[in-house]
Amino acid sequence: MSYNYKDLGLSNTREMFAKANREHYAVPAFNFNNMEQMLAIVEACAEMGSPVILQCSTGALKYMTKEVTPLLAKAAVDRARAMGSDIPVALHLDHGPNLDAVKSCIDAGFSSVMIDGSHYPFEENIAVTKEVVEYAKKFDVTVEAELGVLAGVEDDVVAEHSIFTNPDEVEEFVARTGVDSLAIAIGTSHGAHKFKPGTNPKLELEILAEIERRIPGFPIVLHGSSAVPQKYVEEIKKYGGILKDAIGIPNTELMGAAKSGVAKINVDTDGRLAFTAGVRRVFAEQPEEFDPRKYLGVAKEEMKAYYKEKIKEVFGSENAYKAAK
């Protein structure tokens, strides 16, 4: 079944990003894979008065199905309104691989899409991106593209090494493609195993500043921006999980980016870690428990609490809109 995203109560990202850039904060883009994660995200944002982008990877879409996913997003809008909040909610395809995938999501009711042509040469990336933009504009769906390559693993997106975005290319890319936002590579990384303990991850803020100078006021996106909170890593290990030692992007680094031209910051791994820590805690402390509502409910609340903290400490987007009563 096909939906127009506006009929689902969803927003695209155009006004979200314009307001974020004017008021110097970043919009949270949180990935979700099920109802509990969706509720954790929208309730956290509604209580904080923060706009939100519900992100869905191709893997998550396959898991939840394209029939169910848009209705979960509609439910997120309805939940925020029932809580007394007017926050805008977007449903965004994360790392769309090609035009067919993008078309399928737009037809299903997505309000925003990403086309990831970052692995192509510059001219081919432009051609692929422009084709998506031309289709999406017919439905007033906003489009994100990417220049540069992030290392790490996220579902089907795999790269061994980062390639920083070249500021000399951004003006031409944006002008020729007509995209609404641009994901750049300045030191973030996909997945849970970003950087080894003992290292000091830093964003290349000089590259960010130069990109902002080249395309002033244009919405910039950071992918792979989870902090990999050690409290959840340790808790998962404590209760029988196996995780390699790793650290993520420090909140202080992301906070500086959020106050500049970065309008959207993507977080996935942190939510997975918080959610999994909650489930493992229940199973370890209450081994007799078999009611999914009990262990998934705890996981949802853990993820929600963490994201409320992240909204305040990193995004700076609290009270941008009417908060829940």
C-alpha cells in the first residue's frame, strides 16, 4: 500500500534544518528497528521538546517491512501529540543504495531519503544523486547525499578506511545535484568498534569550518556519531555479552559541531547498546522472566533515558518545540 507522508502526519527535513541552523543546534536522527525503540525515541524527544528524525536502514526496513514501518512512524507522531508535544517527526531512509530503493520508500510514505553514492567517483556520485533528487522533489521529499567515506560497519554499509570530505568539491556537488543536506566525513565512524581504547578521537573541525565557509547555511550531516558509552559496554559484558573494547566520539566533540553548521547528527549504536544492556540486565537478575513486556519495557526506558541525556548534552535541541506536558 502507498502513502503520502503528509497523510501520516510526518514532516520532511527542510524546515527542521532551517530552524536548527538559525538557532545553532542539531536535529537528532535516531535509528529504530522495532516498536519499543520507536517509542523510546519519540517519547524522549517529545518530553525534551526536540524535533526528531526516525531513521530506518535498509536492514531495518527489511526486518519491520515497508508495510509496517510507515505506520510505526505515524504512531510516533500520534504518540507525541497525545503527550501534548508539537515536535515535527520525519521518517528517513538511511543509506539508500539506489534509485529503486529510494522510490520504494517514498511510495511507502517516507518523508526524507538518503542516497549514498559516496563509494562512487565524484561525477558518478553526482549523476546518481541528481536522479534521486529529481524523483523525490515530485513528492516534496527531502534528499540527503554523502561526500567522503566513513570507516566501519553499519548493516550493509562497510568501509575499512575513512576518506575525509574534500571542501573543494562541496559547492559543485550541492549546486549540480540540488540536494537538501550533505553528509560529510570528518572523523566519525560507523558501528560499535570505532576507536581503540587509549586513543583520543577528534573531529576534523578545520574541514568542517572550511565546508561551512564554502556552503554557508547549508545543512550538514554527521553519520557514525555514537559515543559508545562505556557503562553499557561494561553492563553487557557483566551479564554475559561479548563486545570488543572500543570507544566512540566524545560528546564534547559533537557538541561543538552541533553549534556550528551541522544540522543533523546520526546515532544508532548507542541506542542498541542501551537497549541490549536493559534486556540483559532483566535476564540476569530475573531469570524466571519470560514476559516480553517486562524485559523490552526495561530496555525501552533505558534507551529513552539515555537519549534524553544525549539531546541535552550533545544536540542542544531541547525546547526547540513545545515539550510534552
